[in-house]
Amino acid sequence: MIAGRDCACKKRIILTMDDDQTKTEEWFGIKGDIQYIPLWKWLQRPDIPGT
């Protein structure tokens, strides 16, 4: 969350084994949406940022 704030990131992504969801998280008073994506799905979809 802090790195996302410092870099002004609009999309935060965490690669997982099988979780596929979006959550609103809070860390030290900083709130933001985090998208959890399975690695295999992230590698297959060019429309997901970071691929």
C-alpha cells in the first residue's frame, strides 16, 4: 500500500496461486483496492497491467 501511494499507482496487483478477487485493504491508515490474480491468469491475459 505504501509503495502504491509513493508511486501513485492506481492498480495494485498481488499474484497468487489461486485467489481471484479484489479487496479493499487498509495499511497504517492508507486504504486502497488490491486485485489478487492467479499467476497463470496474469500470464495469459495481456490486458492486465504489468504483462
